[in-house]
Amino acid sequence: MDSPVQIPFKSFIQLKPEDATALYLQIVFEFIKAIQTGLLPEGTKLPGTRILCKLLAVNRNTLIKAFQDLELQGWIEILPNKGTFILSEKKEKKKTDYISTEKNSSKSAAFTFKHSTILEDPKEISTLPYQFNDGLPDLRLVQTDVLARLYVSKLKSQKSTKTGEQIQTESHLNFKTQFSNFLNVTRGIRISTSNLLTTNSHEISLYLVTKLLISSGDKVVVASPGYYISNMTLSDSGAQIITIPVDKDGINTENLKQICEQHHIRILYLTSNYHYPTTTSLSAKRRMEVLELANEYGFVIIEDDYDFDFHYDNNPVLPLAALDSNERVVYIGSFGRSLPAGFGYGFIAAPSAFIKELEKHQNILEPGIDVIKEQVLTEWIKEGEVHRLSKKNKKIYKERRDYFVLLLKEKLDGKIKFQVPLRGLAIWIEWIDNFNLIKFQKQCAVNGLFLPKTVLYQTKNLTATRLGFGHLNENEMENAVEILRQSLAEIII
């Protein structure tokens, strides 16, 4: 093993002092990436802080703060009079006994293959009694009995003289017809079956779109803070990501115009109706400005409307796709998030020529069609069951949102600031006090509440969390918010 001084830290620890992210957090993130990618293997002894400060050209107090954070997260071990050593991710998981994840064997394969440093799965699993997520529905509300009866009835009725290919083609066309009509009615877009592609998930929809639209080195503008899954997908496709700030009216269009004047932008990725993670909606004025800029500078808008189903006002904001007269918008979304796993869908609405090309790639990635599932959902849409279920669920989730807001104001008054979202199953909370979110996460775990790292957002000027409430009933909300209050009091002295 190389001696600590011989390790070329400058080649993989890339710091940007001008960046908005605090320098100590940049150090934390860069070291974690280096450990995960094997550049700093388990057992590596790091140089002393004074030597490392000179190598990285940073203040010693900044480096010490970063090392304290890394030790708290379990990535390094600081042994008095011995030095600082890298811990493996496996050991980190053992130390964090409230998180349980399965890992594949670390034994090397007998052949070489590409390794991704981008597509690391950030999801964590916990057995703690109370848990927050980033805004998932409550599976306890699913009407599984109705779906089960429909599914079984369709299975029993599969007696026909037609070939399997004929049945599949007809069923899929019927489903696309009903589904395109459903989207036209609920989202105000104007599409036919030739403008629609359905997939097995929202993530696959995004993957297919980026595969066709992005070549290595293409510049893609995304909001900051943004959605980690989409950023991973865009980066993996070879995109060069440029971030743009978000305020109370959505992305800053003046900033977007400046970027367009300086660079050739291929794509703007946008969650316009319910920005992830901050839950803000793009204002009407900025919607028109975005469409005008796309037409002027020739970039494509990937509009991700992942949470349209959960809006609580009578006049939901329609997507950009409903206003797009120049075919600059590729609209992707999800359907059936309140249905059991396997019944939900992703979809893409776009010009017919683009959809036709997407189908070629989908035929390799998803060659088969679940005829029975499509027939069941076709009937649900046709009979209006989807609308009835949506109306019922929205009433429940609106009540949960309102109660969650009440608890936050009652338990954390003076400690947080937030806006009540008009849609979605999560609330974006900015903490007024300045404290370490990882330390807060650890304290919450001690008290029985799990906060996944994917809901934590911390930069030099921001300490925030995205708290999903949809999966919690009133009693669970009360206990979870009380643990937040208690844990905050315990770490802030």
C-alpha cells in the first residue's frame, strides 16, 4: 500500500472554493466518493491534518471539521496516537445498527466490467418504529380487493381464437387510447396514441428519454437543489450538468437566459409543477418565459411531473406540455402511485416521431406487455374507478397534510420555516438554527425515528429536510414530530 504522503489526493479530491457548498462539506463528499470508488481502500492511513492541509490547500480547522463529520458517519476512524484510517462501507453499516442493507459479496469477479461511480443506490432500509421518506403514498390505503377481483376475472376470461400477438396488440392499443384520453382530461394536454409511450416505471421513462436525447458532453441545466435520481440518470448518460437556483417562483429564468447566452444548452430538466425537493411551483410568468427561451435557444425541455395525482386545490396548475405549441417539451410522469407495486406506470408524451424511436429501445429493455394488467387498468379508467380512487385518496392526504402542518407549527414553532404545498406528499422544511444534519439524524435514530440521508440537505447557507407525510397516520405523525422536537433540543445546547 502506498504511504499516505504518496497518495495523489489532488487528483481525486476536487475542491471548488467558489462553490456555494461549504468547503468542509465538499471535502466530506469527495472523501466518501473516493472511498466508494476504491481510490482510498479500507485500512489506508491518511496523512496528518497539517500535511493534508498543505496538499489540499485548505484551512486546518476546515479539514478537522470535515474529518469529524466523516468519523461521525462511519467512513473513517481516528485513533489517538496512531492516526486516521479509512473504514470500509461494510464496517460503516455494522456500526450503524439501525440501518440494514444487503450487500453483494466483495469477492472480485473473474472478468473485468465497467464500474459506475454515479449510479450508487442511495436508498436505506431501517427497522425503527417511525420513519420519514421523501413523499411516498400509504400502501395501507390501496384497494387490493377490487384490483384482485378484476385481475382474476380477466385471467379467467382469456379464451379466444386470436393469437397471443393479436390479443397483445389490441389490448395495448385499447389501453393507450383510454390512457391518452385520461391524460388529456386530467392534465390538459392534447395527445393521441401516437404521442404516448407507457413504461413499467417513471425511472425507465426518464432513462429512455435521456438515452435518445443526450450525447456525451451535452450541457443539461437542472435546478439546485435537485432530484438525486434524475441527476444520476443524466450524469450517467454523459451530460455535463449546469445548475440553476430556485426561489419561491421556481427556477430563475434570468439566470437561465444568461446560461443560454454563454453555452449551447441541449436540455432543461424541470419539475415545474412540484419542484423536487422544495415543493415550489413554477409561476405562470416564468412558465411562458421558459417556453420562449426554449424556442429561442433551441433546447429541449424534459418536464418531469412525478406527483400530479396528489393536488389539493380545485384548479391544479397544468404542465408546460399543455401550453407547448412548438413541440419543445418531452413530458414524463407517473400513474397509479397509490396502486400496489406492479400496477403503476410511467409514461412519456412527446412528438410521434420521437415516440416511435423510443419504442425501438423499449422493445429491447421491456419486450413484453402485461396484457392482464393493461386490461384491468383500461377498465378502471373506462369505468371511472381511477377518478373515484383519486378523489378519495386526495381527501385523506389533504387531511394528513393539514394535520402535519398543525403539528409542525405546534412542536417546532420558531425552529423552522416552510410553505404549505398545494400538492404532493412532502413538506420542505428549512431549519432556522445552524446544526449538523448528520448529527441530528443520528440523534433521531437513537430516539426511534429514521431520517434517510436522501431527505437531508445541507450547504453553507442551507439546512433543510424534505419530510414525507403521506405514509403516516395521525398517531404516527404525532410521535415522529415529537421525536424531531426532542432530538433537536438534545443536539442544540
